[in-house]
Amino acid sequence: MGITPQSLYAAFVSKADLYREALERYRQEEGAAAGRNLNSEGHVVDAIARLLRISAHEFSLPGRPKGCMISTAVLTCAVENDAIARHVTALRDQTLAALEARLRRGIEEGELREHTDAGGLARFIGAILQGMTVQAQDGAGEADLLPIAEFAIAEVARHRQAAA
């Protein structure tokens, strides 16, 4: 690339700042698309289904890094990198909060059963997305990831409010 360490540090101060900037760019581009799918009009089960199916596709595209950068970023690190680890944890927490908020909205709008555990279901969906990321990084393709998404969609659909 022809970038010297001096110019890199002049632009980003540290490797941690460069990494934060890369995460932010990823979040604004890839994360924004996921957020649009999650918050799109229509039934919450359909929104979750879109999110999971699109993730199965996007996580396995040829010629691109596999999975979600934020899902598996800095899972373990040295003590000196605790600040960046906390930052990434906060990003993952934002994803869980967005999932939970969408599920709560579905409960409030009568799409999901009143006693649905929105927090637990959000964590379940988050775990599915993280697991799909790991599997994609290990070489799983879209055909491998879609059944995982479909099982998760079926679980979310189990909480659908019965028609009156």
C-alpha cells in the first residue's frame, strides 16, 4: 500500500484508533443495512427472517471477509487492549438492544405473544448470528448457513400471537 508507520500514526494516533475506525466504517455500512432490515415495516417475524436470511447470504459471499466483523472481534485479548475490547462489547450490546427493541415493539403491536421474553429471544438471535459468523469463517457457505437461519426463524415464529 505504500503507507509508512509515520503517516498511519499521524492519521490514527494508534493501532487501536485505526481498528475503532475500521469497526465504525463496517458498522455504518454493513450494520446500517442490517438495521434497515430489522426495522423495516411489516411483522417482526418477517423482519427477523429477512435479517437472518440476508446474513446467511452476506456472511458467505465469495471474495469478501466471511461473517460479521463485530460479532467475533476481540473476543480475547491482552490486558493492554481492554479498552478496545470494551468498545467492541458495547457494539455487540447495541445489536442485542436493537434486536430486543424490535421484539418488544412486536409484543406491543400484538405480533408476538404478550409473555415473550424479548431479552432472551434477542440473545438467542444474537447467538445464532455469532455462530453463523464463526461457521462462515470456518468455510460454511450460504447453503450451510440458511438451514441455521431457518431453524432460528421457526423458533421466533413460535412466539407469534395467535390470530383472534
